Amino acid sequence: MSKPIVAVVGRPNVGKSTLVNRLAVKRDAIVHESRGVTRDRSYHDCDWNGREFVLIDTGGIESAKSKDVFAPRIREQALAAADEADVIIFVVDGTVGVTDEDEEVARVIRRTKKPVFLVVNKIDDPSAELESWAYYSLGVGEPRPLSAGHGHGTGDLLDDVVAAFPDEEDEVVEVDDGSLNVAIIGRPNVGKSSLTNRLAKRERSIVSDVSGTTRDAVDTLIEWKGNRIRLVDTAGMRKKTQVHEDVEYYSLVRGLGAMDRADVCLLVVDASVGVTEQDQKIAGMAIDRGCAIVIVLNKWDLIDSAEERDRVEASLAQRMTFATWAPSVNVSALTGRAVDKVLAAAVEASRTHASHIKTSQLNNLITQIREGGHTVTDKGRRLKIHYVTQTGERPPAFTFWCNAPDLVDDNYERFLENRLRETFDLVGTPIRLKFRRKDD
């Protein structure tokens, strides 16, 4: 289901981020921060009384007279937030009264037809009388005193914000039709849209050699060898310091959302450049979200020498040491070279992503490891793994019951993961390892 969006706007230093932190329910898979030059912008998934929504903290809006060269872009960001949002929370500082900058923000907000909640922050004493008349002059509705630092008034604010959302039956419901969800991710201008069009065998996405052409996530349904596949072509994901444009910021939000609902991510890499640090970071985001991964080395038609091939392979080995299990396919979206292999690899990665290994097979492996004597010791204590079982899928998760989980270090965890991958078919999928005391 498409979640309602709440944008928190205001000038700098009025407590927007404090309010966001107070309202947000933080979860590891869905919190992401995107840093501007001197400002942080973030989005958070929230829940209030069973109603889920996305809360977006925007950068502080500077005065038009500001000497900050990024002030115009931050103003554009506020406009984008207002356009994107179902509800707007406008925050002002109750300790200083209405400022010229507040009035500028109010002029931006009044252009929208969205519900607006005017929050007068930093009113730490709930019994203090608020001089409301000054804030009514902003022309955006009734001011409400609140303390983001202490939490006074936040519950009432959330009650009213949720009540202003569109009816749930009016929201878009995403139906699980059994399709394999494949998100096409990567840096801008690496050929994601061209690959989507080649896989779909029709011009479904806008293709351009200007980076950042795709601004939204586009779904394309295809059939391939009896498999129903939903391709999601996402906007290019830039380094955080390069996400200045308002539309690119929201493209990043949607790109991460596409990962959240994907079974497999096709990480498209420009082979003529090699695997970059940003490719590495995008892969890490997908793995954190539990997605299977296939690395697509696109523009392979531009690689015309053994030296170039060696360079690309070296960059792959160097940058992707944390995902050596991810298969790679050399393709050319322009010519169509090897694109069928991409879908074959995606379907195979989806299979291992959803695979389940019998407990008896897992414990046979543990017996072999135990007999080999490979374990961890510390100050006379010795790790003993009693048994293991698979406790999750998509991605596969394995729980090891042992005598002392605290003895398991990163090296031993990598050793166990390597042995699992050597023994079982887990190509293309991340796995999760958990360790619990036997008597838990």
C-alpha cells in the first residue's frame, strides 16, 4: 500500500530534526540520511495508532537574502516536499516569535492546497500562554504550542495529522500477483533504462545520455520462459553529497523503496568505468534490505582489449569483496549482447533467495566442522555449536544454538558463511546468521 507522506518544513534551527526524531519510529531497513553540503535531509517510516506513513525532514529554508549559494536549491526542495506530501508540518521557534524567514516559508506553504499544521516549537511549559495572534499572521492556520524536546503536544499533533490523511480505501494497494520483483539499480547514466527497454523488448522508459533522466520508479511486467517478472527501473542513485536537486532526493527515496519491495536487484555497473565506490555503497544498501543481487556489467561492447577486461575484473574483485557470492554478467544493453543471461541469473538468484535447507543437512555440516576442530576459544572458554536450523527465507536465515554466542567473532562468522556457501547452493543471495544460547 502506498503510504501517506508528511513533510516537515521550516527555517533552520527551529527544531525540525528534533521533532522528526520524536515522531519517527526508526527501523534499520527503512531509515536513510542524505547529506547536502551543510544540511541533513532524512526520511523515516512512522506508525501512529496502526496508520503507517513516511515522515520527511527537509533542509532549513534560508532567507532569499541569504549569502548561502545553496539557498535557492533548498527553497526548491521545500516546494518539492510540499508537492510530494499529503500533509505538511510547518515548524517555527516559539522562543523568538515570527521572523522574516518564517514569513517566507509561509508564502511557500500557502501555494499548496495541502493540510498544514503550524507547530510553535520549544514551548517547554505546557501551561505557558501562547501569544497566538502573532502566528496567525502567517496565514497557514491555527498555531499549536509544542515541545519536540520534551514531547508535549506531539500525541495530539499525530492524532490530527493521521486524521488528515486520505482514506485508506483511496490509497493504492499493491497486490501480490506472484510476480518476481526485480529492481534495476545503479548510479546515474550506467544504462539502467536501456537495459529495462532491452529486457522488455519495447521502449518503456525514457532513455537519454544525460545522467538523471529517470526521476521516478517505473514498473514493467514481462513474461520470460514461464516466469512473470516485474521490472522496476529506478532513478540513478548519486553520492549523498551530490543529491542537491529536490527531485533527485525524492528519486533516492523511491529507489530505496523499490529495493524494499524487490526480490532481486540488478546492480548495473558501467564496465567502461569499472566498479566504483558508489556502486559498492548501492550494493550494500540492497544487501542491508535482504535483496538477492546480480551484478550487470553493462557497456561491455566498449571493452576491446584484454587489459581493459583485467581492469574491470580487478575493480570487481576489489570493490565487491563483501558480496563475492553475487554473480556477474557481461552485457551490452545497446546491442542486446547476453541480456537473456541477466534474466536467467535473476531467476536463479530468486530461487536461492527463497530456498530452504533441511535441518538434517545443516547439522551434517556442523558435525563435519566440529570434527575438524575449527572453533573459537578465549581465556579457557571454548565455543561449542550444538545444532543449527534455518529460521528464515528471502533471504535465508540460519540460527546456531551454542554454549557461548558472545565468543563468535567476525572471522568465525565469515568461516561459517563460507562453509555454508561451499556446501549449499546459495549463489546470488545474502544470508543471515544468528547465534543463540542453547537454553534460550
